[in-house]
Amino acid sequence: MKILFIGEIVSKAGVFTVKKILPKIRQENGVDFVIANGNGVTGGFGMGKNHSMYLKKLGLDVITSGECVYYKKDMVSFISKAHFMLRPANYPPGSPGRGWGVYQVGDQKIGVINLLGQSGYYRVHLSNPFSYLPELASRIRETTNNIIVNFHATTTAEKQTIFHLIDGKVSAVVGSGSKAITADNQIMSKGTAIITDTGRTGSLHSVGGLEPELELRKFMTQVPERSLDAWDQLELQGVLIDLNESGKAVSIERLRIPCTEVPDEASSNR
């Protein structure tokens, strides 16, 4: 089974990049299943209902999230109805939506888990991902050995620690949260593919996918302003993971694919 994981999609520019590049990746690589992190799709913070539905139509099978999952009000009521949308599984009991799912892929199944790290997220009170993940992975292995974990976290230390905790118990753990792709993609000794961060999909000439001049002004003045989309140097980032019949990773390849086309709306956004 070949799985494409797309690094955090940021703003309309990220959505546009997915639209233009995803069909080519699927065709050239024989991708069976597509997962993407959508924590910053709508204006850089969270994801609205309409954006999630549009990305689903573009070919995303599962969309994971992070600390911004409930930032858009329409997602709070929509997420429980959208089985392709995942919130962090270690959110408090009773939170809308689900944190993991098992999906049919031809005659196989694949489990997807979304988890949020503890460091740096002070607005939410989370269950410990280190104690939560092994138990959840064991439960999913009763149905399938193909398990992909998206660990959305701010620190490399937390991500790399969880890699060692879960090696051999899931197929892959892919990090997100810093919006900067790392070069440490590898298969660990017990067969789990890992990468500390899958980067971002959208503008590279930006501050985390957002217009840099405005983001700089906010740091300098401490005056809140609405962030704007950045459109310079569009790129899709992520990883392509190949699994064998037992659910072990055979390979994990980093992807950085430029998008040379820019829509007319980009000019009016500046």
C-alpha cells in the first residue's frame, strides 16, 4: 500500500497547490490513500467546513488537525458528521468529532490516528499522548496492521521520543506542527517509518505560509491583525510511504514539488 501524507496545508494558496499537484502525484506514484494535515487551511488558523469539503473532493481521504481544530465555528458542529476529519485523539472526552478511524482501501484497511503534543499548547488540556498511543494502536491492530500516526507537536524532542515509544507497533509516525520539513525521514529498527516534520503546503516565501510583512509587524508592535495569505514560491511538501503486506514500512520518501502556476486572485491579495 502506498500512502501520501501532505504537510500542513496553509491558506488558499495551499489549497490551490494541492489542486494543481495532487492528481499528478497520484498518477505517477500509484498512491492508494491520501492523508493531509489541515490545521492551517482557513486563513492559517483552523479549517472551515467548506474548505474541508472542497479538499475531500480534490482527493484527500483523511484530513488531520491540531490545536486549531475548533477555531472555525462551523467545524465544531460539522466534524462529528465528517468521518474523513480527525481531531487530536487525546483531546478531552466529549470533544466533538473523532481522533482516529479505520478506512477501507480496496480489499485492505488502514488506521489513521491524530495526536497532539503537550509542550506549548496551553489553551487545551490533553491526555498524555505517550500513555494513550500504545493502547490505541493495540486496539486498531485487532483490525489492521496498517496504521499511520500524525503527531502534531511543537518540539522535536517530543516527536522523536514518541518515535522510540511506538517503533514496531505502527506503520509510520509523521510529525507536523512547525511547518518546516525536516530531512530525517527513515525507517526505524522495528519497521516504523518516521519523519520529525512533514513541512507545509503553500507559500515558502512566507512566515509559515502567511504574508511576511504583516506577521513581522505583529511581532514588532504586539497589535493583533488578521493574517493574509502568501502566494510566493508555492510548493507541496510531504512524504510518500510504502507499506508491505504485514504493515511494515518499506520506504519513506520526502516530497517537495513546486507549483509554478499562480491564480489571478493572488495579485489582489497583496
